[in-house]
Amino acid sequence: MTAEAVILICASLVGFYMAANIGANDLANAMGTSVGSRAITIRQAVIISIIANALGAVLAGAHVTNTISKGIIDPSLFKEADRFIAGMFASLLSAGIWVNISTYLGLPVSTTHSIVGAVIGFGIMSIGIGNINWGKVIPIVLSWIISPVSGAIISGCIYHFIEKKILFSDDPYSSAKSYSPILIFLVFVVLILSVIFKGLKNLNLNLTLPKALLISTPISAVIGIFGRHYIEWQINRISSFDERGYTPVERLFAQLQLLTACYVAFAHGANDVANAVGPWAAIFSAVKTKSISVKVHVPFWMLLIGGIAVGGGLMAFGENVIRTIGENITEINPVRGFCAEFGAATTILICSRLGLPISTTHVLVGSVIGIGIARGMGTLDLRVLKNIIASWIITLPFTIVLSMILYRILLYLI
């Protein structure tokens, strides 16, 4: 077996490892509220994740991706392909190891921030600290504040509205029927806009907001009208409780959670699979062409394998993070789970359009916290929150140092 073949095989294994860790942590925290509220089982979450994630990666994934995540360093500064290949290996390994450790501890962390920290680490060792684009790190630090605070405010407000208008009304069933068209309409408007602007951003549709609203509004209005009849049928069909102990109102919100869960998995595949396949594709390109490119083509098979690996990672060892998001921060039922997921999707859509730096992971955690605050601070487990925030702060320095160490070791071996 040639040295080139060995490098490509190792790159595939490391890329698969990173993708599986993304699924176990990033996708697990996205699915956490749906599983925690028992709207779907872990098995259903895995099935939804593998299918929707793979579709997102293949249909809307980055078929051409930057070799260096977030423009942290300039690839043209590398004179030797071997150093670049060693750096990509070090980045994938260090980010994968950190996410793996965090997943084992049940801590939801940002895989994007992990990759960025890893790239900074090998960049310092290879081209010097002065050639790192430190301006790209500022948005990451800002996202630690903007993401959870925005998610908490929007999700908390949504929960407060539903609690006041539906749950605490004299007749929750009638209130649910009255407000259901509006809720369904808003859900589909946000999901369609999110798919257009975020889930399909790699297709370069370049739709303006008015055009996107022109598409999403009538579709959502029609679904809202028919959705009301579906809700009335559900309420009439279930007189008191179903097999999971849900009231009819909770059952309805559980149905809405299925929609948000599918969207999260699709958008995740479209955007975050690149965290694993980007460096993987960069290694393949450098080995094959003996040169370093700023952008490389990502093969269809690589996107497909990455999407499946992410879903498989959720199945293999995502339970700890699911439990943290769905159970340990605050108690989640279908209504609270819906508010958290819908609030997170809304937050991501708004902040993305405003150009604010956000992290999907941090938004989701913040949304769950917002639900807890709306219910009362006593419902939050502050010990769990302290550990989560500490893991966010540790992510960059840990991956930077580990990547530096691994880069030196790999460079010596190569």
C-alpha cells in the first residue's frame, strides 16, 4: 500500500470520527428537547436525523468549501503540502477528541468553535501567531453572549404567551383551537424562511426577504387553515390522555415538535456536516494535487457519508447530551419543548439575517434556559448551567493547545 493510500484512508477514518462526534453532540442537543418531552423516542430521533441530515448534506450541503474554517489562516502561506495535511489531521483529531470528551460528560459544545480553535492551534505552530486572523475570533466570543441571551428572550416570550393565552385560560382546548392556525402559520413561516436563508444557503438562491415572504406566507396560511381542522380532529379523537400521559393540548404541541425536529436535522446536514468534511476534503485535495487550494470540491459520496455518520453518532453515543438538554437543565414537556425549538429556529433566523454572530448549540441551550426562567428560576439546575458555560469557555484554549501538540507529533511522523 502506498503512502498516499495510507494518508487517504486515515483521513477518511478521522473525518468519519469527527462527523460521528458532531452527531453525538451538536445534533443530540438539537434533538434533546424533542426526546426530553417524549414527543419522539431516541430511535425516532436517530431515524429522522440520519434521513434528514443526509438529505440536507447532499441536497444543500457545501459542494465547494473553504479549506480553512472561517478564514482563520491563509492557505497560501503554506509552502509545503505536508505541513498543511498534518495541520488538517491535527484539526480534525483535536476537535473530535474535545467534542468526544464533552459528549461523554453530557456537555453541549459548539463543534464549529472546536474546529476554529484547532485551526488556530496548528496555524500558530506552522505559520506563526502573527499570521492568525484574530479578528475572526471576536465574533466567536460575542456569540457566547448573543446566542444564549437571544434564544432565552425569544423562547421565554413565546412560552409566556402560550402559557397565558392557552394553558392558563378557562378552556385550554378551545383556546388551542382558536390560536392553532396562528401558531401553525408562524411555525411554517419561520421554517420555510429558515430553510431558504440557512438550510439552502449553499445553493445560492439569493432571494430577497420580500420574495422569500411571498413564497412562505401563502403556503403557511394554507397549511394553517387546514392545520386547524387537523387539530380539532386530534382534540376530538383524544378525550383525556394518550399512552404517554399527554393531555390533548400537549399532544398537539408534540406534533408541531416533529416539524421543528425535521427542520433542525435538515439544516444541520446542510451546514454543519462541512465541519467534518471540509478538512477531510482539503486533505484529499492536497494529497491528490500536491498543492494547496483556498477552496476545494467536496464529492457527493463524502457529503453522503458525512451526513450518515452524523446520524450514526447520535445513535451511538448521543444519549448523554440529549439527557442534559431534555431533562437536566429544566423539566421539558411538549409545550416547553415546542417553545424552545421554535424559539431557537426564530432566533437563528433573525440573528442570521441581522448578521449577528451566533452558535446554534448556544442558542438551543439559551432557549431551554429561557423556558426555565419563564417558569421560575427555581426550575433551573444552576450546577448544570455552570458546567455548560465552563465548557464553552474551555473549548477554544483546549482545542488550540491539543492541536499544537498533535500537529508537532504528526509532522514528525510524516
